[in-house]
Amino acid sequence: MDDRAKGKFGRKIKARRIELGLKREQLAVKMGLTRDQIARIEQGKQIPPIDIGLKLGTVLGINIPRVLAQLDSEEDHAVNVGP
């Protein structure tokens, strides 16, 4: 997954967390992670391992495999501009 896709993934996670009215600390407690780990995921600096990703989807009520498939599809359809 490239950096742009990681960023989009993180923004989706953050948007859903905010939509649910959760602070990073609250989500971290529900996930058994640290606030910094949640921040890195939301900032696109870290993609969680599959087990944590699936739990994140359950906690936030989103389908993580579908989100990842959409990001993969967007990468496939991206137009590369350059030399």
C-alpha cells in the first residue's frame, strides 16, 4: 500500500471515530492500543496488522476488507503523471 492509500485509510478511520464521538484515548482503550498507535494509524504512518484492523472495523462499525479493496481499486485506476 502506498503512502497516499495509507493516508486515505487513516482519514477514513479518523472520520468514523469522530462521527462516533470518540476521542483517540477512548478508541485506544477499546482497542487495547496506545493513543500514539491510533494517531499513527489515522495519520497514515502505520497500517495495523490484520487482526487489529478487523477489530478496529468491529469497534468502529466499518468493513475493513471493503475499505482496503476500495483503496486498492483506486490505486489501480490512478493516472500516473510524470516523465
